Amino acid sequence: MSDHPLDRLPLFASGELPDREAAEVGHHLARCVACRATVDETRAALERIGSLPASEATFADLLVRRSRARDCDELSEALTVHVMGEPDRRVERHAAGCPACEERLSVLRDVRGSLDLLPRSRATFEALRGRLRPRAFRRMASIAAAAGLIAALAAGGVLRTGPQKPPAVPAPSPVAALLSRVDSADDDTLRTAARTLDRQNVLHALHLAEAMEDESDSVRRYAAVRLLRHLETPAAEDLLVRALGKNAARDRILVRALVELQSPMVVPWLLTRLENPGSRTAALDDLARIRDRSTIAFIAEHLPDPRVAERLARFEPADLIREAAGHRNGALFVLVPSAPLRSSLVERSATDAAFRRSALAAAGDGGATGMEFLIRAAGDPRLQGEVVALLDMLPSAEVERAVDRALDREETSTTAVRIVDALRLESMRDRLRHGVLAGRLPPEATLPALARLGDLEALIAAARMRTGERWKKAVAAAFEAADPALRAEALKAAVPGREKVTLVRLSPLTRPGRFRRDTP
Amino acid sequence: MNAEPGDLADRDRIRRAAGGDLEAMEKIYSDHRTMAYAVGMAVCGNGSDADDVVQETFLRAFRTLGQWRGESSFRSWLYAVAFRTAQNWKSRFVRRPSIPAAAVGAGLSAPEESRADEHALVLAAVRELPEQQRLTLLLKHLRGLSVREIAELQGCAEGTVKANLHHAVQGLARRLGKGLE
């Protein structure tokens, strides 16, 4: 087949081939039945096209326009890379003669300028220096860590193994001694030391909690958090809980410590704090960090408040599903960004009409997270119509943002394409085109959507780039879905050559013809 | 071995840092600090947590320098450390910004308020991008790495980096209302 002058046949058929090449092609046609048939089909198609209103554009104009448009497409990523600091001469040359790309460059530069507003790092090596130890010291410290800690505890009176003389000079407190070494100790050593400390004197837990909150010394804070995480005995938790409410200034510190311990013992205290609007936000946050399943119902009472749904997302999906089933704010669980929960709520919406109404209403009012639920629901054929109608009534910018995000995720991309198709979201056209040509979006749904959005160039590009049966069928089906006037327009404006061959093959105007013969 | 070019000096510096040489550590810190910050910003979404990620990254890196065997470039190794550190930090300490958008810039003069609004808007727009796009954008913009260098760090094709960068800038333009089609 490589001897067949397929690229030149359309030009030969339209009489636009230079004489010498026309002679070569004529010579080939004299002995090739298949190419003769192609030329005949192309001539017939061109005659039909000839009956359409004539375009004012000359062939040269078309050629330049098409070539430039192709360059614009191919350079779209290069434009971004160029503006982001890797200059590209191709881009400069192209933009010099293309006002559209010049304009795009200017917008991209503007976006890049906005990025300069992002905060810059203020971290310094000086701040880190205090936390670093020379290697030799560290090696020695790691060998002697356990012994050193135990000695420190003993010096502070924490380990009492027998009668001892009082120290001649005041020894550092056990906590202070621990904190001074904790930065160089490994986790096992810490765990051992923390258990001993806790067993002997749980009051040290309180000191650790205070150290954890010490804003003036980040090393001490860090060390305290590390030690506190190893205090797992109920005695320490009990002490911290009992201290709550006795000194208001310390309450926050104690709660932080208990939350750090993931202690359920602080839950009742936190629940009382929920009633006070002033302390509610912090209490909700702490409850979410503890993740005790018994608190889901209490937290869900505040689902109408901002960011409560995000906090609920930290809990186990199975617990959320169970709680949503019987909670009076059950419909508001659609705002919780948890995939298993959403699947369960979609199923419930499909089977329970009353719940569906309230769930869709809550999602419609729920901003970005509500929109994510709607997109997932639109993937269910039982809900699709109702959801698309609802999306059509919501602010288009919000819908487009959600669809944009959904196109990036494999599990929602097909649904997102269907929404673009149903709502005719013109602004998503480029996203669909790039997505489908890059193989990220399914051609069966995306190409017809592009055709209905009037993007026949995408179909031409797909027909050229992809040759598998799946793609052929998807392109042909999409071409059928396009507006007939647009089809004719595309055929007319196509540059003679491979582009025209592609279109002629696809266009229903030319069937039955080569395409049908090639199809089993 | 894929270490960056020129890297006898770098290797020597890393060896010295592994031995506890603070001067060598400081040089490594200043060379790679911005990369760690970009990773921290991309994962945690704010400058203050990103600064903490920088410190934790280098603390962890300097303690485990012996684990770098020179089979990958040092920068790739450090990137992996920064990424893991940032994810840990995010899961443990990062809370969603609790300041409502309306409160941004409260108490400031009009021009300062407008500037604060713009800062918050850009930060929010960056936060809304998918994580991979955010990472690529910030490594490019804050650290100025080339597409090839970012591809090497992320273990993907240069085309993927270009596409991520392109989508990130497009997404940003849309979210900032810059009118890019």
C-alpha cells in the first residue's frame, strides 16, 4: 500500500495537483483500480460540495489559517512553559504573527505575576541549627540514650530503687532532663522512659502538656509532643481530665494534650463545649481529631456550620454511613467529602424520593462539596435527569469548576463529560478535546459531546491520530451527531490532502463509499 | 548513578554533612530549601506550615543522610523526604484555614486590604488545583526548576510535567478570572 499516492488523490481529483505530479498520479491510476475508485468517490463528493454556497476564502488563505490554527494547538503547552521561565523560540516566532497567541501570552504573564503574591519561605538555617547535633555526638547519644534517660529519671527521684541521699545541688526535674535529651533519643527509648515517668508520677504529664504549649521554645514543644504520644496509660489521661475545669487558663492545654493522646475520656468535656458558640469551633475540631465514633451524631448536629462536613470526613466511612441513615441531618451528609458515604447516599436517593429531594437541595446549596455529590449522583441513570436539571439551574461558574475537577478523576470523568454534553458547556470544549486526544477521556462519550459542541476539528484530529476500531466507530458516531450544516462547512474548509480524505471518509454525504467498504 | 552534574563537590559536601559538618549542612540547606518549601506549600497549602515542613525535612534528611546511597540524584532523594514529611505534617497538624474570606484584610487600610485580598485569592486559587498540578506549578515558579528536572523528581515524562503545568496555569487563570479560554 505504501506505493499508493493517497495524500495526492484528493488534489488530483480536484484538479489542483501540479502537472508533473498529476502525470505521475495518472500513470499510477492507469494500473490501480482501488485508487481510481477513490478518485471517483472524491470527485462525486466534491461535486456535491460544489452545490453549497461558495466560500470567499481562497485556498492560500485556508492553508495559512489552518496551518496557524494547528500551530496554536500544538504550541498551547509550549506557551505556558515559555511564560513560566523556559523561553522557546518557536513560541516567539509564532506569537509574532498570531494575535490570538500574543493575547494568550499576555494573560499567562499576568497569571504568572499573580503567583509572585504567594508567601515566600521564612525558614532559616539558624533556626534549625539548635536542633542538629554533630554526628559523633549523636552516635554516642544513641548508644547511651537509654542509660542517660534512666540516670536523669533517677536523679530527679522518679526511679526510687532504694534509700538514697538527697542530692547536694538541686537536680533538674525529670521532665526537664527528659526534654533536654529527647531530641536525640529513638522511639523505643522514649517509650520506655515515658512509661516509667508516667507510672511514677503522672503529674509529669501535666508538665509535658505545658511544655507542649510553650510558644517560646520550639525544641521543647516538639520534644514534649513526642514524649506525650508515648503516655498511653489511663492514669495520665485520668489526671489530665480531672484537672479540666479547675484552672480555666490551663483547659486548652489539657484538652490539646488529651487530643494528642486520642483519649476518649475528654469527649464528654468537649461535648459540653459544643453548646457554647465561642468554644464550638475548637471543640468540633478536637472531636474530629479524636475520631471516637460515638461523637459523629453530635458533630452532625452542626453540619449546617462551615467546615463541619470536612471534619466528619476524618471518621470511618462505615460509621458515617450508619449514622447518616438515622440522623435528622441525614441529607446534609452529602456535604461530607467521603467517597463510600457518597455512594451510599446516592443509592438511598435513588430509592427514597423524600430523601432525594432533601439531599439534592442540600447538595445544590452546598458549594464545591455539594457539587461533587451532584456529579456522582449524575452518574446514576436513575438520578441523571433530575440532577442535570438541577445543575442547569445552578451558577454556571460553580458547575464548570466542579466539572473541571471531575474530569481529572477517572471515576467521575465519564459522568462529567455527559454533564458537559447535556448542559452544552462551551467553556469545557478545550478540556474535552485535550482529554480525549490524550486518552484520558473515553472517546465514545467525549467525541459525540465535542461534535454537538461544534468542534469537528477534534474529530478530524482523532481520526488522524487514532486508528483502532474503537476510535473509528466513536469518530463515525460523533460525526453523525454533528450538526449537518457544520459537517458541510468543515468539509468545505478542509485543506485538500489528508484532512479532506479523512472528512470525505467520515461524511454521510459521501456514503456509501470507501468508508463503508472498509467496514466489515 | 544519576547525581547532578558537577557533583564531586556536592558528594563531598553531603559526605561532610553526614559526618556532622554544620557548614556543609548549611550549604545543602540553602541550595534545596526552596524546593522543600514548594513541596510544603503544595501539600499543606500555607506558608507557615510549609516553613515547618522545610525544617522537619532537613532535620530528617540530615539524620538519615547515610541512607542516600547515590543511586538516585540527591535532589530526588531529598524531594522524596520532603514529600513524605509534608504529608505527615499535613495529616497531623494542618487545619483548614479558620479565617473566613470576609475577615481577610480586616483592620487594614484600603490599599493594604486590597493587597491582602489578592494574596488570599491567589493562595485559595492555588489550593484548589489538584495536588500534582500544584506541585508542578510551585516547583516551577518558586524553585525555578526546568521541566526536565521536575520530571526527574516526579519520575514521570516531560510531557506529563508540561501538561500539568499547562492545566495548572489554565486553572489558575480561570479561578482568578483572568479570562483565558
